[in-house]
Amino acid sequence: MRESLDTRFTQDRELSWLKFNQRVLDEATDETVPLMERLKFAAIFTSNLDEFFMVRVGSLTDMAMVKQTHRDNKSGMTPKEQLQAIFKGVVPLYKQRDRVFAQLELRLRSCNICRLSMEELDSRARKQVERWYFNQVRPVLSPLVVDLHHPFPHLSNKRPVIALALQREGQAAFGLLPLPPGLPSFLRLEEPGAHYILLQDVLMAFAGEVFRQFSIVEKAVVAVTRNADISPEDESYDVDEDFRQHMRKLVKKRARLAPVRLELQGGKAERLISFLCDRLALPREQVFKSRVPLSLAYVQELTALLPPESVRSLCYPPFSPRFPSCLDPQKPVLPQILQRDALVFYPFEQMEPFLRLIREAAFDPEVLSIKITIYRLAARAKLAEYLCAAAENGKDVTVLMELRARFDEQNNILWAERMEEAGCTLLYGFEGIKVHSKICLITRRARGGIQHITQVGTGNYNEQTARLYTDLCLMTADPTIGADAAAFFQNMAVGRFDGAYRRLLASPLGLRDKVMSLIDREISKGADGYIFLKLNSITDRLLIDKLSQASQAGVEVVMNVRGICCLVPGIPMLTEHIQVFSIVGRYLEHSRIYQFGRGEQADLYISSADFMTRNTERRVEIAAPISQSWCRSRLLHIIDLLCRDNVKSRQLGPDGLYRPLIQQESPCCSQEVFQSEPVPCPAQGVGHSWLPAPFSRLLRHRP
């Protein structure tokens, strides 16, 4: 670590993330959140923690094995010290999660929603479980005995296993009974209400029947978490090997990488813990005990068990995104975008206009090409189908597909194959750099030349997450942005990252430098300077130091950071003019917004990039300026409401802790306001019209 590195106003990335996940768990304790939704937040907390161990703990474990000492540039800790802090910090979170989950299940029992144990079943329910076990479960079990003659098997990542300490004729052995992956995780019981029993509890009850030649000394449900931080650029592969095939191998490899955590649900089970730690080469500090099921994925399925009246009282009220007010649903989208820019706000507004735009382009005889970058797609994606249709209609369709979108690799591989079959040109990214940008360019013939329609977004082209994540989507016919987008795709086709753009910002070269220069501009204003940033995370040390410099110059800096925030605000003489708040609510805050300056002179951008080193140095990202007056007003309104949230907002203090705001005004939950507020339609004629006169007739007719 450089001696000059100042860590007085920074904090460790991993510990900051744990604080974010605790804010997720806090939603499970919020009495204003419906009961079933609170149970889901506990499940989300658990799945978040799973991924954290697979990725971040996995990465730090690899770094700790390197002989050369590395120190984190925000905390000054070595990887080993970071791991020790993580293992210590996770223990109270497990205890809090267990306590919250137990309280929620107790409350749900009063609503006749019950997870039952075998001991609680009456004779009728027990017979139902026995029929299920002997007819459907037992035939597909694969029990194992580990002794001198049977080696210890590979335990798959996060797959629950019934582990048993066994004894026969004075000889010790160990039994393993993996939960069959093809079976449902629970059985609904034939009783009034939503009563169910988990598969793991059934297997625990029948373990004696499976291992009847042994006596059972200890038993518990266990699960191994494995390092999943595969970096394809660090893996060697044959020069002639197709990159898709390479990614298939890496996805399979993920399940076999080194263990980083052992979870155990059950009693003390000291013999089991010693045995498993020895075989998995894990220290005791990486063993975590749980009182609740090790996988809570089943929680998402429970809503289907509920009668309609229970759904109404225990779940969020249903919400259907509205069609954006800036567009006419009765008219084609493409000519409307040629008339003025559109800014769409997910999930409060539909993704449908963008999908219509692609569909219209696929069948428009004047459209020459469609180019797009894709990071994550839904398993069923209209967008991909429309791109295939465009290619089949003779359009030049180029898809820059990132196959290394963590945990979505297999889905992306399948779509890439489908699009190639349809005639799309597929590009698969670059060695060492992921493509995370969200940009689409439609090029069409127009009177007098070529016309571009550009879409830039903050979120993935995923129709499922567009209903769950808050994201922004700009659609514009601005010729300068279109020319930038065309140059961007040409540069990406030849692996050039240092391209110069007039209005778009792009990483890995350019975006951070432009942001730094905009911060410098605000610094030059002193106390009149203003910066607002909405991000998922901030870890980039250069940007953190520059924001501290802005604060020291008197610039007001307001940051809405959902997750990791390595910058600590409110430190006298260093970050005292910086405010940081986080919002965790019904929808995942995912949009990125940059504002430099105030009022009409402010520079406004939406972006795919967080202020993380990986985004600024090792990913292809795009930020687009918002210039049309109605779109700017809409974006400034969104920023204002986020800053006024005093219900879901949590303020980060100089001690590194998050606290609820003291409500001195009427309650304001930004997500609820966005969900319910009527958005005014932009006045006719507002914006920059790029619409040729002969094309205007399409505004009156749906294709």
C-alpha cells in the first residue's frame, strides 16, 4: 500500500456490502411491508449472501494464496485480514436472519401458512408424506457411506445434503444423502390452509430407514459453498477453441471449485463438523450454523399456495407498469422517436415501447441495420426473437454478446446460438474486458442520407428484471449521439477502446476522465458547485479522492448509493460536504444517474457504469447525456424525489453506519410515489424533431 494513501474517509468494500445486505434484511423487519414480502426479503438476504461467498470470498481466498502481499486501497487490509473481518461480521447476520425468519414464520402460522415438521403431522398428513416418500422420493435417492472402503465424494455447490455420523459394530462411518435436484423442495399437505413440509425434513426423518444397518449418532443438513469467481480471461484455452465452448467448460467447472464455506442446520454435530472440515480442508471459522433451511429458494413459490384473499393481505398489491406518457400507444414508436426523445422509467413504465421499436425496425424496409450490446437476457426474450426476425428479413443485425455475465452464461450461450442460426452476426467481447454497456443503434435510409435511432439504458435488456429493477431507457434520434453510437460499434468490432466520441462517454477509456473533468468544473465553482450521483456502488479510488477534493472545495455532493460505498461522508475537512443515502425497497434500485451543476446549466447523464474500478477500467460502459427539455425535467424530478425519500432512505454516517432519517416532514416513499404519480405528457412540439415530412404519415397508423 502506498504510504501516502489516505484511508481516513474510506472503508472496506466487503464490509460495506455486508452492511447493504443487512439493509435488505431490515426490510424483513419492517411492519409496513406485507408479511409474505418480508419473508421474501429474508430469502433475498440469504441468496445475496450465497453469491457474496461464491464471488467475493472466493476471490479474496485466491488472492490470499498469492505470496506477494496485496493491501486494499480503501481499508489497508490484506486479503487474509479482509477474510477474517468478513467471517467475524457474518456471524451476527446469521443470528439476526435466524431470529427474524423464526418470528415471521410464527406470524404466518396465525394466517394458516405453516412449515411443519414430521413431529407436528397428524396421522392423515403423515400417511400422505409416507406415500410421497416411498413412491416418489426413495426411488431416486443416492445414499453414500464414507468409510475405509468408500471415498469421500464431491459435494456440489450449494446442494443441500443430509450428513450423518454413523456407527455399526463399534466402527464409525459417515453417511451422505444428497437432496435429489429433480424433486420439488417441499410437499404441500392435504389440509386446509397452506401447510407444507420440506423435502430435507422428510429425508431427515427417514434417514434411519435409508441407513438402517447403522445406528445414527449425529445428523444435520449441510451445504458447501464453492468459489465461483471464474475469470475467463485468467483461464488458458486453445487458440482454435470456440469461445462459446470455452464458456461451457467454465460454467461446469464452477460446481467443482474449492470450498469457501460450510453451512450446517441441525444440532451441535461436532463429529460431523470435524469430519467435513477435514475432508473439505476448511477451518472452523468458515463453518456457519443456521436454524433455518440452508436454501430459501422455495419461499418464492409459497405465494402460489395462497388463496386470493391471503395474497391480497400478505403480499404487495399487484402493479402493472403504465405505457410511458411521452409516447402514444396507438401510434408506431419509431416515427415518434424521430420527432422527440423519450425517457422511459422502469418498472413504473413498460419496456414495451423499446420492444416495439425493435419489432418495427425488423419490418421497416428502410432499416439497414440493428446493432446492440447484450449483457443479460431473460430465458424468454421478445427482444432476441425480434432481432432474429430482423436478420431473417435481411437486415444487418450485429449483437455484441457478453457470454461472461456471471450466473447467466448458459442462458446467453443458448440465445447466441439461436441468433447465429437466424443470421445475426455475433461478437463475443474481448479478452480481459467485459461488455456491460446497454446501447442499441438502428440505422435507416432517409431522404438525403442516413438516419440513426439510438437507445441507451442503465439496465439489461431483460423483460423480467424490467418489472423488478428501477432503470432508465433513453431513445433518441439525435444525429450526434447516433454518429457516436455508429463509431462505438465500429470500434468494438475491431477491439478499439480509445475511440473519441462527441457526446457519449465510454469506458474503459474516456468515461472516468470525463467524469473527473466535470467534477473539476464543479470544484472551480467552490461552494456554488453541485454534484448528484445515483450509483449501485462506488469503489474506484481515483473517483473517491476526486469527490473528497470537491468536498474540500465546498462543493455540495449528494450520493444515492444502493450497495457498496467505500467513501465515508461527513469526515471534517475531508468529506464534510458529502451526503450519502441508500434506498432499499420493493424494487431493486439499479439506475445510474450523474448530475454536474444545477438547473439548466447542469450536465445530466444516464449510464450503465457504477463508480467501481471494474466498470471504469475493465468493462465497456456507456453514459448518454440527457438534453431534450422534457426528458431533463423528468430526470430532475426523479432525482428530487429520491432525495426527498424519508421512508426507505438510510443515511450513511461518518462512523460507517446507516440510520433511518428522522421524519420532520410528511412521509415520502419515492418508489410508491413513482408507482402512483401521473406523469405529464410532454407538450407537442417539445424536443428536437428529426422527422422527414413524408415519414410523418406513419404517426397516424399502426404497422
